[in-house]
Amino acid sequence: MTASLRHRTNLRTSTWAAALIAVSLTASACGGTDDTDAADTGFDPSGEATDSTAASTERSADAVDAESDFVVAEEEEAMEEAMEGDSDTSSDSADDAEEGFAPEAAPAEGEQGFFDEPDEAVEEDPAENTTFENVGVRPFVDTDVDPLSTFALDVDTASYSIARNTVAAGGWPDPDGIRVEEFVNAFSYDYSSPRDGLGVTAEGGPSPLDPSRVLLSVGVSAEQVADRDRPDANLTFVVDTSGSMREGDRLGMVQAALTELVENLSDDDRVAIVTFAGGSQVVLEPTRVDDRAEILDAIERLSAGGSTNLESGLDLGYGLADEMFDRDEINRVIVASDGVANAGLTDPDRLVRMIRDDADRGVNLLTVGVGLGNFNDVLLETLADDGDGFYAYVNTADEARTLFRDELVSTLLTVAKDAKIQVEFDDSTVAAYRLVGFENRAVRDSDFRNDDVDAGELGAGHQVTALYELELRGAVDGRDPLGTVMLRWEDPETGDVIENRLELTGGMLVQNWTDTSTDHRLAATVGMLAEVLRQSPYAVDLTLEQISTEVDRLADELDRRDVDELSDMVDRLR
């Protein structure tokens, strides 16, 4: 554990026991959740909360300013100042939390504690030499100073996959590699799909961290488009064949995934393949998928060796993508690599500048990270974010096949460009809020309607779920306003800019945690696991035993493979 992480862990945060607002922005054709019965529901903290006005006054204004212009260094400083200001206060209201997330007695001798080091039986870190970046943790923001929270929608899932594979290999996830939103995005939710574009819905209940506070979910999902109804696709594979791709049969995983993808593409789609090591070369010129034998033969011939010149591979790959480019079709570059660039340009920012113009023109980038250890998470995430695509990760041939067969094909068509969300909280009912995650996807509040500002892209069927921690000023009833969620995106087909909104009210809250939906509880529980693993100062009182109890309940209810894998991961961490 690094010194900076130990420092973060030791921050006094007992007064910040927070309520997660699992802001599940889900797609619905009408763009909202029916709250006609709102007057019969609501949330009453029963007087257990500390006085919210006093708490707001005590907070440092430095923390408040961070939401509208998030800079990691400033955020961490602001958070520390806020913590120091409240270091003499504590809250005992969590004593009444219901079973599952209720505080537990200290673990018996020999049991693994919440922030204990991994068991000594782990002799080597399976993720050794992996490059991560600490993006910080957002502080609370007082709504009477800054009621707006604005960020770009993001559908990356790599952080969760890397953590799960690290645990499966006997290691402990690096806190710097934990991005809360990617943990939550890794799971699917039973959100209704809108007829077109994006939609939004919300629900909530008491916080597992402090039942006097609220956990509200406000989430987003995109329209579904059947594969037969999508335009033809022009895909350029840029495959890393450097020597590091021999480790753990990384190249073999990529070959298995590409084979699966080709088998599921339409005959009229086109594929080209570029490889890069010390240099780059075209392995397959643009070829219609109805000539599958030629494409599969090119994939089978791939072999690894040499250094890693990602710059050369991107340059040649985007050149081929330009040859195939058709404005009325899907145009995408897919990079499969461990991200360990050691020849040519290796700086992420300079590499991004190479592809930015193509992204603006409509050539989206998908980066697929492969393998544990000797892996550059920062580079692959940066390229995907600035290449108007998304970042995924695989470490087994089965994972690779699932990603390319089940997820990539169905989301090839982009249905929302430069998608942003802005939540305006009502300061008459909400005293303070904290967006949990999305630290490196911040957008200035003033840029929400600035369509020149790059944001996120969502493909057909994509979902995004955000989490907020909220502190209410007091009890709310069914029709009390909590705020407004606004979505803004560009329709890629027409170029029209569209906005959708949802009014948040007390009617979206219920009094009991168990009365919330499984979607809400799943998103919240996964988000809390991420907070624990990144050693968030707001989650120091939460234990893996509590999370395990909730995950097991969800696994019994949902009977889903991904939730069973989550349960196994948490059991290994304990």
C-alpha cells in the first residue's frame, strides 16, 4: 500500500457517513419514472441526522467548488480540509441500520479485516507492473453554494474486470485502479429502453451507511437497435503483436475474440487488420465478411514478438479506417493491446491528438486491454475516452469471446454523441451531495449546453448508472422536490441536439432498504464495494462482511452468472 493510500485511509471521516443516491439514469421512452402515487411515499430521517445546516456551515468552501471544476489535486486538498473541519464530530445513527449493512462486531482472530493487507500466502502480485492513476475522491458539496453536478456519461467497464481477475489470481486490487462507475457499469439492470435516444428514471431509500440519510438511484439507458436494423459496419482491428503479448497467451485471447466477432458480423460488414510490434503492417486489407475464410485465416496467422510501437499501429489503422469510411455506416477502430507502448510515441496525450480529428468525424475507438501484469490501464482508458469509444478488459478466452460476441456486436451503433448529464439539487431539501465516481469525466457546469465540449458516446443498449451520496435537510414527503436530472446529447443520424429531464421528488423514496428494487440494491452494493477497495475515506465503517451478506442475497434473488461471480470475488477478498 502506497504512502498516499495509507494517508487517505487514515483520514477521519466519521461525520461523512453518507447516503448513496444510486443515480441510475435509465432509458425510458417517456424519459421518466411514474410518480403518481408520490404522496403516499417519502423519507423521514426520524430525527437521527445531525443538523444539516450546521454541518453545511462547517464544511470548507474549497470542497464545494470542486464539483463544478474537478481537478484531482484540488479535490484531495479540499477533501482533507473538509475532513479536518469535522474531525471532532461523529455520528452513531448507523447503529440502527438493518441487518446486512448494519455495523458488525470486530472480526474474530484470524479473519480478514476490511483494510487489512492480503494474506501472506500471496507471494507475488499478479498485477505487478500495471500502470494505474489515482483520480482522487470527490468531496461533499453544499447545495446552497453549488447545486449543479455535471459530468460526461461513460460506459467503460475495465476497472471491475481487472479487479475481479486480480482477485481470482490471488491478488488484491490496486486502489488506484478502482473507478466506481466502471464497477457499476459492469452489471446490467432491468431498465426500460426508450423508443429512441436516452431516457431517465429514479428511485431511492435509506442509506446502508446511515439510515438517516438517503440512497437515491437516478440512471440512464439507450435505445435498443436489432442487429438486422443497424447500418453496415467498417471495422479496423489494430492488434498488438509485440513480445509482451506472448505472456499468458494474450494474443491467443485476442485471436479467439476476433474469430467470435467475425462469426457474428453480417456479410455486408467489412473488416481490416493491422498489427504492430516494432513497426506496423497490414495483415488484411478491407474485406467483406462474406469472405470469412480469408479473414479467419489472417487472424490465425498472427504471431507475437518485438517491441511495442502503438503510434505506428494507430497511424496505419486509422489510415485503413479512412479508406473504408462511409458517413452513413458504422466506422470503428478496435485496438487490442496490453498498452505497454515502448517505441515511437508513448505519451497518452500525444497519441490522443493523433486520433481526435477522426473521432470528431465519426470514427469511434474501442480499446480492449488484455492480461494481468505488465499492463498500462491509463493509456488504454485515455485513448478510449478521447477516441469517442469505450474501454473494456479481458483476461481469459471466455471473457474475450463474451465481450466481442455479446457486447460489442449489439452496441456497434452509436445512438448518442457527446452525452452529458447535469443534476441540479434543490437546496430547500438537499443540504449536500457527493457524486461517487466519474472523477475523470467532469464537465464544467457552464459547459453543459456547450456542444463543442467533448463528452461521452453511448451505443445501442448501453446503460450508465451513477451514484450520489446525499444529505437531506429533514423529512420529505411524496411531492417535495429534490432536484432535476437533465440529459443532453446529439443524435448521430440527424445532428439534432436533444435534452431530456426528470424531476426528482420525495415520492421516489421509500422508507425501507428492502423495499427498493434489486436494480437499486445491486448498483448500490457494487458501488460500495468499489468505495471500499479504493479505500475511500467515506467508507471506512463499511466491511466486506456486510457487502458479502448483501451480495449473497442478490445472488439468491437474481440467479445470474455475473452476480454469482461478484459473490465469489467478495468471498475471496474476505
